[in-house]
Amino acid sequence: MLNKIIFIGLVLICTIFAQTTDLESEVKKKSDEIPQGINYGGLVTANFSQTALQNWASGGNNSVAVNGLLNLFLNYRKGKGIWRNTADFGYGLLRQGEDGNVIKTDDRIEINSKYGLNATNNWYYSGMLNFVTQMAKGYKYEGDSVKISAPFAPAYLTTALGMDYQKGDVFDIFLSPVTGKLTLVIDDDLSSQGAFGVEKNSNSRLEFGGYIKTGYRKELIENVTLTTNLSFFSNYLDNPQNIDIDWKTLVAMQVNKYISANISVHMIYDDDIVTFDETGKKEGPDVQLKEIIGIGLSYSFK
């Protein structure tokens, strides 16, 4: 399964890289439009869904769900240097049944910062920082009293130096042979279990390896945009053949100025993260998959 995912990912990278030659003139225009100095903006979305049943013969439960997402960006361009920063915050809750517990369906904080100094044409000498964690405790299933995650448990801090190939805002690939990845588990219960690959009763784990990250954005049709980001990390110091994969894809549809719909899929494979069966029993590492479909309100600003 993992080998298939890696193969598909590499084929996608090669295909996108080849397709960018057809976008050369469009990309050049967009690149020239990136302003000097500071520019910033963001997007706020709130998606709601509700089901109400009364004497419904086929059965079912009442439910209410809400998902919120905040995307922010701040870029600075001066001469040959470009500094790009993004921050994403997502949170979702679901309540099912009259006496049902409120359970979490989405929870993430992700901050990215990358500075590039133009080397030649579309290549940049680059340094990158990525930080990921969550806002609230996580549980395996409804009503469970045993937490499997918490704020800063885990938290991932990745720093990397390498070369970045950029085609405007359409495509980029970052190649780093020098990457440090710090895993934090700032929770006594979880650290005592050795969760997320740290040693038991330890709060951190440091890895050193190679890193590849790609991004692709394209307007499929008017007001429908595909964005996908795929990254690979190999730890030189421990089982380098076990490659960590993080793949996020979003299809965003803007109905009008304030109404939007989106489909997001997030897939993770990390050999250091155990998964759980339906009873909460620990199992070995496996592919993690999250999919969210939402229709709701949105507001963008610059």
C-alpha cells in the first residue's frame, strides 16, 4: 500500500512538472504581477449542516455539524528575495442525537514560512519552516475517556535548507537534503506511552533527513480551483526506507461572493504513529485519511 502511494505521488510530481511547460506564458505574467514590498490577505469560511427528523419511518438521528477554516497569508518581495508565509486554522464539531456527545471532526494549526533568493530563472536558494499542531484534545471514538492526542501532543516543527523551483503561483517543488524534524509530545499521559514515536516519558524526538515538498494550484473551470500539496520525508538516522508522506488536496468552488463549497482530502502515513481499532486498541502504523465536504459562507480579504 505504501509503495503504491509513493509511486502515485512521484508520478503526480513528474506529470505536473511536465505540464507546467504549457503554462509558461501564463505563469510568467502572474510572476511579474507579484508586487514588491508586503502584501497580505486571507479567507474565512464557515460550513454548516443540520438534519432534523420527526417520526421518520426509515430511522436516523438528528445532527448538527459546523466546520470553520481561517487561511492567512503574508508575503514580502524585495529584489531577488521572496518571503512567503501562511497560517491555517481549522476546527469542526458534530453533535448527533438528542443526547449525543459533541465530537471533534477537524482540528489543526499549520504555519509555514519560506524564504527564497533567486539563483537562476525559476530556481531559488531557500530555507523553510513548518509547524503543525492542534487546538483541543482528541479521542478515538464518541464517549471515550482516553485521549489519543492533545495540544502540542503532537506538534511537529520542520526546518529545511535546499533549492526551490517556482512557476509563479501555479507550481513549486522544494528539494532539501538537509532537514530537521522535531516531534513534541507535551502531555504527560501521552509521553508516558511513547506516543508519536518519542521515547517513553520523553517529550521530544529529533530526526534528520531529506525532504521533498510540492505544490500545485490550477483553476479547473471558472470559480473552481484545485490545490494539492504533497511532501515526503526520510529520516537518515533511523529506517530511511520508511518514508513519511503528507498529502493535502482541496477543491474550492466559489458560488458567489459569500457562498462557497469545498471538498478536502488529507492523507498521512508516518511509520512512527500507531493507529487504533474500533475498541481503542493500538495497532501498527497505517494510512490516515480525512475527507471533508462543506457548503457555507466565505469571505476573502486583501
